[in-house]
Amino acid sequence: MVYVDEIDVDQEGIAEMTLDENSIAQVARPGTSLRQATAKKHEGPSPAVRPVTQSGRPLTGFVRPGTQSGRPGTMEQAIRTPRTAHTARPITSASGRYIRLGTASMLTNPDGPFINLSRLNLSKYAHSPNLAKTLFEYIFHHENDVKNALELAALATENAQFKDWWWKVQLGKCYYRLGLFREAENQFKSALAHQDMVDTFLYLGKVYARMDQPLTALSMYKQGLDRFPKEVTLLCAVARIHEEMNNLTSATEYYKELLKQDNTHVEAIACIGSNHFYTDQPEIALRFYRRLLQMGVYNCELFNNLGLCCFYAQQYDMILTSFERALSLAENDEEVAEVWYNLGHVAVGIGDLNLAYQCFKLTLANNNDHAEAYNNLAVLEMRKNHVEQARALLQTSAALAPHMYEPHFNFACLSDKIGDLQSSYVAAQKSEAAFPDHVETQQLLEKLRQHFAMI
Amino acid sequence: MSLFKARDWWSTTLGENEEYDQGCLSVADVDNSGSGQDKIIVGSYSGFLRIISPHPAKAGDGVQAEDLLLEVQLRDPVLQVEVGKFVSGTELLHLAVLHPKKLCVYSVSGTLGNVEHGNQYQIKLMYEHNLQRTACNMTHGPFGGVKGRDLICIQSMDGMLMFFEQESYAFGRYLPGFLLPGPLRYSPKTDSFVTVSSCRQVESYKYQVLAVATDADTKKEIEQQKIGSGKKLLADWILNIGEQALDISIVSFNHTAFSIFVLGERNFFCLKENGQIRFMKKLEYSPSCFLPYCSVSEGTINSLVGNHNNMLLVYQDMTLRWAAQLPHIPVAVKVANFQDMKGIIVTLSDCGHLQCSYFGTDPSLFQAPKVESRDINYEELDTEMKELQRIIKEATKTQDILPKIEKEDDLTLSANVSPVLDAVSQAVDSAVESEAVPSVTVKFSIRTRLHVQKTVLAISVPPFLALTQDQFIFHSIEPGVAKSVSVSVFLKGNCPPSDLEGSAVVSYNTPTELNPEGVPRVAQCKFRLPLRLVCLPVPPSKAANHKLTIDTNKPPVNLVNLFPDFIERGDDDQVSVLGFQLLAGQKVTLLASKTSQRYRIQSEKFEDLWLVTKEFIMRFEEYFLKQGVKDFTCSFSGPIPLQEFFELIDQHFEFRMNTEKYEKLLSERAVQFRAIQKLLLTRFKDKTPAPLHNLDTLLDGTYRQVLGIADAAEELQNNLFRAFIKLKAATQLIILLIGLWQKLSKDQITFLESTLLPLQQDGQELGWEESVDAALSHLLRTCLSKSSKEQALNLTSQLTIPKDTSKLKKHITLLCDRLAKGGRLSLSADSASQQSNLTQGFSTSSLSLGTA
């Protein structure tokens, strides 16, 4: 049984992100855009505690389409694969994912295609409402032919005297896929005038989120919640927007509200859990993750998280078994790398630097692009006074993940130590750009500036 | 995803390879036993009809033989089973079975035996209707508000509703706009039929409207069962829900409002009786069946929803109250009362798994598979661990993420300066005013271990010395075979060089399999040219302006041993005086005291002393090293000949000032030249020719002036360069003397060198004077400062050419004074304080939590 939720299958491609023609202002006012992480002000845990994604947003507890890639500022950043994405290359266009959904149409039938779209007289079918809706879904989902689907929908809505909200929603869906967000917005709004439906609110919110108007999206969801109080999907959408806006406190509030309605909601549990973890409450996070385990979520990531929570909650007996299970459940090299990376942290925590060194090495053996592991390895090398090695590792790390402040800062410290003040200053500035509130970076910069003033 | 599982009360699997769907399950006291005990009636698509009455001895017991009350095989597949008052004249419950072409109504009766397994059950056919259209589903109820009996409405696959008043056929009616049949239910309160059509609308038709309506297609009427004529069929109300529905349920419990529940594919709707949405809920899974039932709390209705993830969810209106795991995907769900158990949930899967269950806090135990683990044998573990550690250690030596820097270079470059001068001088174009300019051959050999490409050898010698060829390109060098080239070095410029050390650099690429371009690398070496290259032995001269006296702590050495290449052996064994004639400079004389351990070097020019002094001290050290004497030291008693040094500084500075002057002059003239050119150009472009007013003569004159000044400036540049070389030689000499004088360590000498000999080229914008002055004043303020007060820094941000050299001279004098008073050249004091706050800043990047 396949369940395709059109609302969730959507990932912004590079082309859409970099060649965005819907933006109104070059620089949005703070707090009104998803595009720029409101980096100046961090609510909740700072990046020093909670890792951030490429776009400078804190890591979320749940992988969903579009959360990991973020909205890159530059082309270069867009091309770089986010480490947590599960594909080797970035999604080059929004259609990429849809094509994969439409693979059913690519199977060759011995008798030719089931319906030959090019021979279809759409206007004829548009006149029979009972057939048209099914035909539309076939064209839209199975054939993935948005153009024809749009034509059919346009004819059908005309035939229905523009009174059928369903056709308007379908038109909006087609426009959305074609990237005509304003038109899509009009259709969805018009559909809402006829009939309030949860899906329509969600679609409209999605359009606003894509147009980078999170506040409008929020108000739309709130409107939906007025009509359908405590609707789980709407609550979830609100929480996601808050999370993307870096407003983790409200996001958690909404996730909690959501759990009151549906206490089996995995996404909410995972997000609250990770939030607790990063706000220094590993014991509570542990309870959430254990709940997930009891509910039957059984995968590498969960055991990984359980292991970490156990470690920070000082339940040492469970750490290694959790990680052991995580390793045995890992499905690909990236997951293995992630587990070894966290094991490396445990090793650092118990002071076994040799083990930590080997863990980070294993991380890199499994995933050569693991910027954090390069950084940590560099710190360990630094402790052994292998300056050259550390430098090279830090440079690799910084090149792989320019959004992380750690490699920049460490590089700055290292360069400062060996007297390369120029490099140190440059790196410190990068670190400051990635994490403006980092006190040590500021101290270092201040020191360097004084130094330069003296010369 | 649920915490708990439904607790199994009784379960069985019916038949083999049979198929079941939504309508195949019914629960009622079908044999009218009156005990309030429900029986489960299950019909299958294979035509089996079963009636089951589960009564396990204790919860979770398996099926017993007497649980199955009845099993008959009917000829046709069973589409739906319903229980109701279908037989006229009695209010007893009967069983209606829908086959594709037939509707049968049976009565079920049981005869009690003496013991429990003696009970007999049988069914008796009451009546049947043969259908002319293939049936899809049916619904029953007191249509039209009749009391005490149930009528049946069958929906055919082509959209006709056929109404049966028990034993007789009433009428049939086509639904408008029909494509595929949807679920159909009768709503007793409004006396209407609710269905979801292919237009994805919930449609409600009044029974009365159906009864009196006429069909759109009257032709079919005649062929089909007789139908009365009437009005066109219009729906009572229509609600567009935009999706196909799985099931409809119409409920009205005592204290709750009448509601119509529609389970769509994506959403769950609760409608009011007029077709407005009371509430809806978006489902995040694929539902398979549902059943609304009475809730304990006021004004709400609970519903059981089964989904394709093997779950049974309980919603109170729209809030999830309970979620339980089932062992199968339920296609039909009912609630029944058995024995004394009320509210047992009966679920049926599509392959015939029938389960009666109830909710409880039994965890849905998920047995995580065991991780492969071994019994711990510590000895074995230890040995394995050791073995692994050994392998890791070895591996890290040879292969690492970053290649280790090779201890031995792939390519070695060595320079070999021939000990004798060339027999035939190779010097060409030498500006030295001397009859014979000697040259010396330097042989470079390149030896590689690997195959290298694009090898370029570049050789450089100090200014005024020149090479016959300074660059060699080898396209590829075979490993193991040494390539060698020879070049000759000679003095070209008319000035002694400030140094005799040359350097050579080889750049090459080491190609690997993966990287055919190769990694660029360099190797370099230095070589020292013989003093003989720039000076000739001459008879010594006693008179000299500048004298230096070097003391040693060892008895005097015969100069023949020191300078064998300058003295022909044999004529006089004890030589104490030696003369050097610099090829492009003055005569230098070296005197050795016969009695004391002193040596004197003297010359007409201060800067010329440098080369000989340096050579002298070097040869001394070499000589004593050969003799095996270790504690040899030279010393200089002072004072440092600063005055001579300052003269050279002034000379250099004057040249700089002149250069600046000339540059200004040149730019003035150039401006003038351009101005005249402009004027002339406008004259020439003018259509009406005007007299030139001798502008051409002016242009010519200016041009000559520019050329003259440029020539002079060039000459000045050369002089400046020469002066700088001299200054450099003198500076080196001063550094050497200070070193000998204060017995400075090697570190301190390098420190002094970096202060007094800045690496950058001497130029007009940034010259030697200001950079040395800046370095000196920094030194004087930091490590050579007398008090901490001086350490307060007032910095000039930009280095500019000074007005005069008095300040610089003062600083140099001060440096010598401070050094004489025991100042130490080191910056370790303030660098130590910096080090301490460096290392604290390392942070490891934080964890990356995976995702759930």
C-alpha cells in the first residue's frame, strides 16, 4: 500500500534555490525569512552546543524533506552535499524527486501505455466529473505529466462553473509544481472560500513557506487551527516553521501540544527528545528515545541517540551495547561513520584519546566527507604537536563545512600559535561569521587586532 | 508505532487461501438465542459461510472444535453478510447473504444437545432473489420508517439501487452520474441513503425521492425490472470531500448528536445530518476499516480505525486515545459481546485471520534481534587486541590520511665547487677592470629515487657575480642515474660582492598512477664560492685607513696553513703577512702577530674588509676543527667601528635622496613633455593651421632633457645598488664584530641579522634605513629597554623615508651600548605570556545526533 502525501514530498532543488525569482527583497528583515538563518540571535542552545546545518540552523531531530539542505546563500554552498542528506548528490531540480515517484510510468507495458495521454481528448473528459477526477490523479501522480494535468484541471474547473474546490486545489498543486506560486496561492485561497479543508490550509502554508514568507504561512496555519482545532498535521506544520525560524522554544511548545493530540507522533517525540538533549537534559531525552524504541522504531539512528543520551546521563552500562546495536543496524557507510563519530566523542569523554583517535579515523574511513571528524582529529593531532597534520586536517574540515565555526576557530588558534597571524586573523573572521557570539573567537580577534595595531 | 498491543482473547485462521473483505464480517445474535451472546458470521469470497461463537476457557486460548457453530459452502462467493429482521411476520433476526447474482435470506437455528459439543446448528433458506445485475454491496434498515422489519437495498456494479421489501422486489433506481459503486448506508433518522460517488462527493438521497423519481434512461427501464415513473432523481445534499471513501457509518447514540462518519483514503470526516462537516481529521497513514462506537464521555463519539500498519487506533472525536498493535491488517472490525465479556473487538484480515481482542497495557513486545556477541575470554581478547594494535601501529606508519613528510627526499641536489679555478677563464662581458677575471666551475648533480618530470634547475649567485648559465630544464630524469651539469661563476660587476654563497633550486613533479600531473616539489642546496674568485694575492701593504684586530685564545697559526691557495708554498714557511687584492676593490692586508694571539686585518675601505674577515674566521674555525681543538674562540675587543659604518649609511642615504630628487625632476619633465605634446596635437588637428611658435623646438629640448635625466637616474640607480651592496657587506661585518665582541650566541646573531638585514629588496618606497630603524626601535623598546616605562609603545603606522639618518645612527649606537651593558636579544619574555593563553581555545565540535 503506497501512501503518497503530496504535501510532504517536496524538496527544493538547487535551481529553485539559487535562481529564485519570487524574492521581493534582497535582504529580508530579521525574523521574517527562512532564507537567512537569524544568525545574529540564537534562541535556545548556541552552535557551540547544538550543531548547525549548512544554513546555520540548528540540527533538527527528524529528517524530513527540505530540512537538511537548508537555503544556501551561494551556488558553491548549494552544490555541496549536506552530510545528512541520503543522496550522494544534491537535488538539482525539484522535478528530480517527483520523477522518482513517477517511476511506475517508466515501466514498459507490453501493450503500450495504459492511457495514451497524447490521444486523450481532455475537454471531453472534463465534462464527466466522475471520471475526470480519477483521470487527473492518474496523469498527475502516475504519469507525472503536470502540463496535461493542468490542462485537464483548467477545463474541468470551468466545467464545474468554478464551484468545485477540489479542482481549484488541483490547479494550485499543478501551479506549485510549475513554480507559479502566486497563481497557486490564488487557487488555494479560492478553494478555501468554498470549503475549509485541512489539506488546503497545508498546501497554502507550503506555498508561503516556499515563497519565503514564514509569518504568512504561520498565520495561515493558525487560521486552519481555528477552523480545525488541534489538528495534528497543522500543529506539526507550525512547529516545523518555528523550528526553521530558529525559534526552538515555540517549536517545542507546539510539538508538545501535538503530542497531547497524538501521542504516537514519532516526529514530535524525536524533536522534543533532541531538544532536551541539546539543552543539557540527556535524562529526559533518554526517556523520549526509549519511548520511540518501545513504540517499535528500531534503527541505527535511534540506538545512536540512545547511546549518546546514556553517556551524557552517566548510565555507562548501556553506552557500548547501544552503539553496538547501532553499528549492527547501520544500513550504509554514512550511518556507520556517524556512529563511530559519536563513539569518538564518548572516547574523548572518558579520556581515552587513543580510542578517540581511532574512532575518528574509522569515521573518515567510512565517510570521507565528515567535516566534524576531520576537525576533531585535528584537535587530537594538535595535542600530539603534529602541527602540519593538524593544519591540513583543519583546512580539509573548513573546506568541507564552511558553516561550522570550529575548524575556523581551531585553525585561527593554531595559526596564532605558530605565529602566522595573517591566517589566524582570516580564519578567526570566518569563525566569527559562522558564529558571531562565540566569545573565544572574539577574544582572539581582539588580541590579533591589538597585535596588528602594534606593528 | 504503538506502545501496546491488543491483547488476544481468542483467535483463529479461517479456511485456507480464502479471501475476505469489508462486508464479510458481521456480529449478531443470529440464532435468536436470547442470551445476549453475539455470534460472528463470516462469509468468504470462496463461498464459505461460517458462524462462530468463541468461548475460550481463558484469554488467549486457541480455537476449540465447538467454537465453530456452522460451516457451509455456498455455490457463489459471499459478498456481504447482514443480520436483520428480513422475514415478514416475525421480528426474529435472519441472515441475509449477498452473492454476485443472488440475495439469499436464511434463518439460523440451533438444537441443544446433552453436552456442549452435541449442539447442532443449521441454516434454512427462507427466500432468495435472483438479480439481473451484478451486485456490489447492500444496506438494510426500516426504509420509509416501517416498524419492526428491515428492508434491503442492493447497489449493483453499474449504479442501480434495487430495493427489496422482504420477499418481494420493490423498485430499482439509477444513481445519477455513476461510475463505480461506493459505500452505501441507510440513515434512519433522515430516511435517506448516503453514498460516496465517483465524483468524490458524499451524496444523500431521500428514500421518498428515490421512490418517486424517474430514471434518466427510460429505455433501459423496459428491459429491466418494472419501475414506476416519477421525477428526476435529485440528491438531498452533496458534500464534496475530494477523495474516495472506504466506508460510511451512521450513528446516533443516546446523548450524542446524529452524525455521519465517512472514512476517506486520507481523511476522516464527521458530518452533520445536513451534510456539513462537524470535524475532520487528516490521517497520516492508510486506513483499512473503521467503526464508530459509543463513548463514555458526554457528547463525544469514539471510533476504532484500523490501518495498513497493523494498528488499531481509538479516537475520541479527533484526539487519539489509544493505539494498539494487531498481528494482522484488519479489513473489517466489529465490537461484540461474548459470554460475560462486553465490548470485545473482532477483527478480520483479508486472508481470514479472525481475532477477538481487548485493549490492555501489554507492551507490544518487539524482540530486538540479538547482536552477535561472543563469550568473553579475556586471554583471547587480550591477544587479539594486541595483534590488532600492532597492525594499526604498522598501518599508521605506512598509510595515513595525510602522507608523512618523507625523511629522505625523492630527489637530491648536490653542488660541488671545484677547488681550483678554471684553467681557462670562462668569464665573458666582465666589467671588471682587470686583465684576467678568474672563474670557477660548479658542478651540480641531481639524483632521484623516483621517476620525476619537468625538472627545472635554477641557480642564483649574489649580485655582481655571474653564471655562464643560470637555468637548466630536464624533461625527465631516470631514477638512480645522476644527472650533472657544470656552470662557471665569475665576477661580472665592477664591485666586490657582499657574499660568496650561492644557491640552487630544483623544482620537479613526482607523478603517481592516479595523478599523472604529479605533485610539485622542490629541493635546494647552497654552495660556497672560493674567495680566490674575487681576489688575487698581492704583496701586502702596510698603510691602511681601517684596521680590525681579532683576538684568539690559541697560539698563532701559520697563515700558509690557513690560506694555502693564496701563498705558494716553499719560499717562506712562516708567513705572517698576507695581501689580498679584491678584483673590483681595494687591497686588504692580513697581519698575524708573531708573539701574541692577535691578527689584524686592514684595508683602505671599510666594506672591503668583510669578505676577507669572514673567510679568515671561517678558515680558522675549520682549521681548528681539523686539529681537533674544540674550545677555539675568536673575540673582538672593540670598540665597534661605527663611524665607518655610519659613513656608508650616509652614502647610501644620499644616493637615495638623489634618486628621489631625480625622480621628481623626471616626472616634472614628463609632465611638461606631455603638455607640449598636447598643445602640438591640437595645433596639428586644427583645420586652420596656426604657427607652431617654436613649440617643436621646445618639445625637442624637453625630450633631450628627459633622456638626460633618465640616464642620470639610471646611473644613480646603479650607484645606489652598489652602495647598498657595500652597506650590506659593512652591516654583515658589523654584525660579525658585535657577535665576536659580546660573544653572542648563534640565536642572538640570527636575531641581530634579521634586525639589521631585512629580507626585502632595497627600494625607494621602503628602504633599508626605515625598516632597520623600525626594527631597532622595537628592539630598544622591548628586550633592550631599560625600564618598563619605555615599553609603552607609541607607534608610527607607516614607514616613510626619513629626513636624515641621525636617528638611525643614534639607535644603532644605543643598541651597541645596551648590548655592552648586558642586554640580551630575545623576545621569549613577551612571547611566553602569549603562549599561555593560546592553547585553551580548542573546542571539539559537538555531537551530531542522528535521526529517529
